[in-house]
Amino acid sequence: MPYFKWKGKNRKGKITKDSIVAIDKNDALIKLKNRGISVISIKQPPKDIEIPFLKRKVKDQELVAVTKQLSIMIGAGLPLDESLNIIAEQTTNIKLSDIIYDIKKKIESGSTFANALRKYPDVFSKLYANMIESAEASGNMYSVLKRLTSMIEKRLALKRKIKGALIYPTIVSVVAIGVIALILTFVIPTFSNLYSSVNMRLPVLTQFVIDLSNFLKANIVYILLAITIIAVIVHIMYKKMYKVHRFLDNLMLHLPVVGIIIRKSSISNFANILSSLSASGIDILEALDIGAKTAGNLIIEEALLDIKNSVKAGENLSVSMAKSEEFPTMVIQMVSVGEETGTLDEMLGNVSNYYEEEVDIAVKNLTTMLEPIIIVFLGGAIGLLVIAMYLPIFKIGEAIK
């Protein structure tokens, strides 16, 4: 559906401008009039040229906002199509607005809400669509939408914690490497010219630093290009080649501290999803399949698919998880209690909350550990360069004595 850029006065007489999604220009004018906007100018902008890797994506925050708004409107008794129409008009992301309008049209044409969502798998995951399908079957749309909102918010919060913890050490590391590169490229050559002019024999450490500086200065462009090419190749191989993907995911799981965070965040995410799906009445096999595909790590995904096959063959979930050796004893015990008492969704929710807190602690520990390591590395590297450059001067002083 097209959108129009407009400029006008609001009820207070203040000039403002924005964009609005509408069927045509007349529809846009009617909508603006209903908002109390006195239109000064309105026009439809030219269509953007869309380059595949530069297309604007729907962010998790936007999906959370849409789901939350929809749950509030449904809870207030508004019909689904009217709720979708209001959300589409208020959404600032034009792509998302168009998608919501199209979903509304499909529902009005006889499609179910879940099937309409499945037309956009890059925005609404299989998990999202399946939970909506269960809501349509049970007539409990409001509760399911609230659960979906909570689940997406928890997953988003977990991502933010991990990303937030890594921002500071990453910036410091980049600055540290940059400072060392600048010293090697611009400062060391000054000393090199000085020592070459007096034609003196240099200590091994000093000569090594000068050689490294000369190499870096002569090949910096090629080095950066090689690093970029290697990073791109590894990224493509990770996405396209199963063996590389599996090797790197397995390596990440076994890294000190980082591996613990990845494993705990995967368990928290899986438990959260399985709890929500189970509470929504979705079959355990389907829930395990969806949970596996959203695990975020291929090793955990394979373990969950093996568990699904074992459950399908008649085993209890807790027994199957114990055989996989990828889940801690506490998780298995909680699942076992949930199976025995019929409160599996509640127990899985407790597991998710527990491991979310564990991830928070592990992330803080990682940040605390990395800070001194980076500082020591930066101080040590710069100190070594300074010593290497001043060693010949010390030797000259000793010789004069």
C-alpha cells in the first residue's frame, strides 16, 4: 500500500510533517482530517530503489510493539481487522505497515490470521504463527498475544545483555590495536631513521620492531584487504557449509566463559519457547521442532532434534534430555518434576528465568575479566615498543660511561 508525505497544521496551529499509509491521496486526506490535521501539502514520494542487502528490515523492537498493541486492542474488545488497520496506520516502518495491511486484506478474504502471517516468514517466525494458530483454535487470542509479547521481550533483553557487555571490551580492543598500529606506522619509523643515520648495531628486539614497522607500513592495505576477505569467506562458509557451521558452533560452546554464556542463553531461550508453546496447547513434538530451530547453536539444535525423535518413539522428555548430555542436571530434574505434576510449562518457565539470571551473571563476569586483560595487553604492548626503541639509547649511554 502506498504512503504519502504531508505537511500541515495540527489542532494547536503548530506546523508539522510526517508520512501516512493510505489507499490513495483522497484516503490520506480523510485520515489526516480525522486526526485534526489541516493539510498544507501532500505528495507520494518516488519508489525507493531496493538493493537486497540494504533493504530495511523489521526489527525485534518493532515486532514487540506491534504484538503488544494488538494484545491491548484485542483485550479492549476491538475486532482483529480494525486493530490491524489502526496499527498499520500508526507504524512508522513503511515495510511493516504494508505487511500488516496485506495481512488484514488476507483475513478479510477468508484466510486465518496464522496463515496470513506465514506469508511473511522473515518477519513472523514459525513459532509466532503456530502460537497464533493455537489462539485461533482456543479462542484465547488476548492471552496468547500477551505471552508472545513477553517471550519476544525476554529474548530481546537476553540479546541486549550479551551485546551490551561486549560493546565496551570491543571498543577498547579496537582502540588498543589502532594505537599500536599508529605507533608502528608513524612513530617507530622516526626512531628507525635516527638509528640508521648513526649506523649503529641495534639490539634484536629493536631490530624486530623496526622490521615489523616497515612491513606494516608497506603492506597495511593488503593486510586489511586480506583480513576483510578472510572474514567474508568464513562468514559465507559458516552460512552455506554444514561442517564449517557445526565446527564453529561446537568451538564456541567449548570456549572458556563465552561458551558458558552461549549454552546458558540457548537453554534459557529454548525453555522460554517450549514453555510458551506448551502453555498454548501446541503438541510437544511440534514445540521441540520449533525450539530446535530457534536454539541459535547447531550443536544444541541437533541435540533437541534427537530428543524430539526419542519423545516420538515414546520416551519421556526428561529421559531423552538426560541421554543428550547437552543439558545440566538441574534442567532435567525440573522437566521431570513438570512431567510428573502436569506443570511442564510452569517448570520450563522457571528454568528460563533461572538461566536468564545466570546469563546476566556470566556476562558481568566476562566484562569484569576482560577489562584488566585488555588494559594489561595494551600497557604491555606499548611498554614493549617503548623499551625496544630506547634500548639503543641506553646502550649508547653505557658505552659513554
